[in-house]
Amino acid sequence: MEKLQEEARKRGLKQIGEPIRRFDLEPNHLYEIYLDEYDNEYVFRRGILTIVAADGTVY
């Protein structure tokens, strides 16, 4: 998941951990959701990445 961490750095996320896929959080097949140890959420929906930091900031 190095690419996710690299993208998070580019977007300015301060604390970046190792993202782990969370199938239990994915509402359907259009989503891929990853969480890291800092509770940052990496959401792919139809191939578009949105990063939500633990404090709620969207990157």
C-alpha cells in the first residue's frame, strides 16, 4: 500500500500509517476502503480516491 501512503503525503496528511483493507466497511462492490493505525480512512469509489483524516479533514 505504498502508493496510498505516497498519495497521502502528496496531499499533506500529517500522520500516515499502514493502510489495511476493511471489507466489512464496504457497502457494495463500488467501494474499496482502507484504514490505518491513525484512523485515517482511504476510500476508493469507482477508482477515485478520497482520504478522510481521523479529525475529519478531507484530502
